[in-house]
Amino acid sequence: MERNGAPPVLTVERRDAGDRVVALAGNPNVGKSTVFNALTGLRQHTGNWAGKTVQNAAGYARHNGRGYVLVDLPGCYSLLARSAEEAAARDFLCFGEAEAAVVVCDAACLERNLILALQTAELVPRTVLCVNLLDEAKRRGIAVDLAALSGETGLTAVGTSARKKRGLSELMEAVGRVLDGPAPMPVLPEYPKEVEESVARLLPLIGRHAPEFPAPRWLALRLIDGDAAFREALAERFGEALLTEAESVLFGQNRASLSDGIVAAAVRRAEEIAGRCVQTKGADPAQRDRRIDRVLTGRFTAFPFMLLLLLAVFWLTLVGANYPSAWLSAGFAALGEQLSAWLRPALPGWAASLLLDGAYKTLSSVVAVMLPPMAIFFPLFTLLEDLGYLPRVAFNLDRCFRRCAACGKQALTMMMGFGCNAAGVVGCRIIDSPRERLIAILTNNFVPCNGRFPTLVTLISLFFVAGGGFGGSLASAAILTLFIALGAALTLLASKLLSVTLLKGVPSSFTLELPPYRRPEIVKVLVRAMLDRTVFVLGRAASFALPAGMAIWCLANFRVGGVSVLQRCADFFDPFARLMGLDGMILLAFILGLPANEIVLPVMLMGYLATGSLAELGDLAGLSAVLSANGWTAVTALCTALFSLCHWPCSTTLMTVKKETGSFGWTAVAALLPTLAGVLLCMGVRGVSTLLGLP
């Protein structure tokens, strides 16, 4: 059960009775999940920005004949639980089954990382320091004396470069020794006299009410600190008497001063240790990063650079996807002919048409349209992630989102939505505040996923761009970027609207770390982008496309009074659609495109041409003739593009929203919010065009 938005404590399952449970803790972006993946063989998503691990994950490893259950805790900066991630890590170390802990530290930022290490050692004395990213620290002129570090902390320190799988065997050897030998005696911070006196008075109470708690001194410090969520957890396990008597003991004390003294002692001790164990050669290793950040996060350069980069990404995606899409379409057409030769003689005519013209054509259209741009966009997105640019985007947009009482991390989830809104909704887990996480989920659909790009690009090319070649593709990408900017503006507007109505509140504070720029690992980026994102999203879309294709075929081929059900439905929606600058067939195509946005234009053509099966897009000239013959103008194209930008999420995204929120009500809001915005935008454009006398 969750408490105040914090994830529940993970239940650990051992394979054998002799398995040992080891927790992996660490600051965000220190390679903790990379260590976890290398030891367990799992694929916990890693990346060069904070907040990748948003819930506890367990894996299994064997070393020297012994099994280890490794628990990858969310990244956190301390165990004082100022966020959901920190609460999850603290709760598992306190109330889970961890017999030992490995604190993963960044060799290039050791001083900051040691604060968490010292707090963890107070709670779990059998702690090992994993000093990771030694290769990166070496490139930056930073050297860590591991022997001195062990002596200063009283803990075993092991150096690793997890991405290159160096030092991992030594790390497991150290974990085994710590578990088998006597408990280490960590050299802990020296707290002010007032803190020590309060601890001494609290220890007898803890001995009476929580005798089984393994770290009474650490518990006394947390009682002094007074975290409300942790007090609730303590009350559940040990009863209210402990808290009541503790408050009596601490009555009259300056709790804020005592808490500040606890934090200051840990910071001071970490500074002392780092000063004795870390040597830096040459110039400031972060100087290069700061020079780059003057441009990428500068007051006057940050947003222009973001727009130019977005333009470049879209241009590469659009241009690069054209040829693979054509090849896939041709390949699916050839395969369709072969399947037709096999199935039509063996099945009744209607059954063969249902499978081939309905299910197969819909599925092949979705794959041919979705796969190429995803295979380009997701690797580009992942490269920017590994390079370290995405946290800068969140930093740049943080002020905008805070003015809307939302969270700056929403910028990251918004960008993930460009590839797939379902992936963007899942990515909202990185946001600590439940209120702000819900705002991000409900507004993610305002940015178009790659499934909506074909409709937008086709309409832009037909009605708003003259000519082809490099200039035409660049102009298309520029206009598409303007639509994206409009989507981002609507995201901010909707976030503000929610924050003053359904989800009132003030923005929470959060720590956004700007990681060092790193050279991406190209092969791993490609594999992760394809397997973790492209194939996953494509599989979910395809699972909805098959039954949708059959349903659309039925509507197009079943006739009532000599008119197809598809046309009758379009006639029903036509009056309302005309108010939006559309027609009934356009609106019906969007409704039938619920399973996958990629099929909106083909369904529209199927209705216009009355083919009874999903229509191929063909060349732009032929498509332009069909649309013009059905009364399309530039205003129709603009309204259709705006409604493509703002309408209900696809079925995959809606299912993901339901899973993430656990509520049909919030799922309905996620569908209605962008749809209402799209309807109002289209009606506004139609009204203005009517006043100006435009067709």
C-alpha cells in the first residue's frame, strides 16, 4: 500500500534459502542501474539524466556459488526522504530484507555522493562503496585513492567502470566478504553536542518500543528530524507510543536547529573524506561543460537552440523515413498479393476480404508508417539522452512549467511523447509529486506522437509548401516545428488550467542535476532504442490495429439501403463536423483511428473512394485530386491538422493512462481535455475564415 505517493516496499523473493539480499543505492545518474544490469543481466532502463529508476527493481546474480538478490533502489541524494524516490529507498533499507548495501558513487563527484553513503552506513553497517565511472573521472583528470577512502570511511571501497564491465567481480567479492565477516565499523559524522544528547535520551525509548530495529541510533536521528511520512511508517510498525514519548523527550528543543546540525555534520564529513582521497590534475574538469552550458542554457540562446535542434530532428526523421516507408509498403503489397493467392481460393470471398483488405492492410499500413520514423526518432532521442542534453531542456523549461504550477521534469516526458504518447505517460513516473505527475499524464497528448506525423506532414506538403527537394523538406519540417511549438504552448496552458481547477496546488521543489556531457555508446543506444521503445510501442499498436481493421472493413462493406454503414456514419457526424471546418468523413476517420493514428488518412480515403478496403496513400498529386474533389480547401487542411494535433489519445495511450492512474475518471479527462481544445481551435479557425470570406 502506498503512503503519501511513495512506492510500496518491495517484497523480495529468494530462489534458495541461502540467497542473500543486497540493496543497490546511489545518487541519480551515477550508473547504479548500469551496475545492476551488468550483475543481473536484466535491462533496467539507463540514461544520462536523473530519475531513470522510479521504483524498486529486483534481479538475481550468482558469484562463487552463492545467489544474491540485488534490489535496485530509486536514485536519491539522501535518506531524509524529500521525494518519493528517497522515501522508497529509505523504506526498503529500513523495513525491507536487505542484509547488505552497495552505495554506487560517481568517482567524479565523490564528495556529494558520500553524504548518502554515510547515511546508509549508519543504517546498514554492512555497506560497500562502489566507486563507479572511474574511466570518465580519469578523462577529466580526477583520481580516487580507494585505499585511503576505505580507511577514512571504515568501509570497503571498490572501483568500477560498469559500462565496460570492469571491477564488477571485485565488487561481488567485497560484498561476499562483508556478508561473511564481522560487521564493519563505519567512521560516521560527529554530530553537535545537542544532537548527541537528544540521541542519548531517545535510545532507551527505542530499546523498549522497537527492540528489533537494527540501527537504533539512526532511528533516533530520524525521530529528531521529524519526517511526517516516516513517522506514519513507524507508527504502523511500532505503535504511537514510541512517537508520543519521543515528542515528550524532544519537547522544548529547537528541532530545526538539530536537523540542520545533522545535515551539516554529514556534509562536513563528506567534504573531509573527499579532500583526503580525491586528487584533481590540471584545469577544472567541469570547465568544458560550463562553456557549453552557456549556450545550451543561456538566457538568449537556450530556446533558439532548442527549436533548431527540434527542427533538425524532425527533418532527419521525415526525410529519412520516406524511403524505408516506401520499401515497406512495396514489400507488404507483394506479400499481400502472395497471401491473396493462397487465401482467396481457400476461403469464402467475404472471409478472405475481411482478413486481407481489413486486418492485413490495416496492420501493414500501421507498420509501414510507424516503424521507419520511430526507428529514426527514438535513437536520436536516446542519443540526446545519453549525451546529457535532455536535462538541459528540462532546466530551460522549468520556469515555464513552474509558472503553471507544474514540474520542470514534465519537459522530459513531453519530449518522450513525440515518439509515443504511451511512452511519455509511463515516463511521468520520474515526477515525485502525485499532483504534478497527474498533470503531466493528462497533458502529454498535446504533443503529437509519430503516428500523427504522417497526417500532419502530408497536409503540410499538399496545402502549405510549394515544391520538393531539400527546400520543400526543410519548409515542411519548419511548419511541423511550428505545430509542435503550438502543442507545447497548449501543454502549458492545459497544465495551468488543471492546476487552478481539478488539481489545485503549488509547484513542489525538486533537484534537477545537470549531468556531465558524455560520449554516447552508439551500439547500446541503437539496441535500447529499438528493443525498449520502437518494438515495444509498435507491438502494442499492432495488437489494436488488427481488430480495428476488421471493424473498419465491416463498416465499409455492410450496406443499409444501398449505402455503406461507413458513409451513413459520416453523414451522421457531418453537421457537427462542418462547424469545425471538417466534414463527416474526416471526423469519422479520426474516430475509427482510435486504435492507431496512422490509419486516419487511409480510412478517410477509403470513405471518399468507397473502395471497401483501406486505401493506399499513393502519390501526393493523386491524393490532392481526391481531396479537392471532396471539397477540401486550405482551411479544411488547417482544421484537420489542428484536430490531428489536438484530439483524444490512441487506445494504447488511453490504456496506459488507466494503468498509471488506476482511474477511469482521469482516463476520461485525458481524452476530453485535448479533444475539447481541438474542437475549440477548429471552430475558431472556421469562424475567422467565414468572417474573412475564405472557402
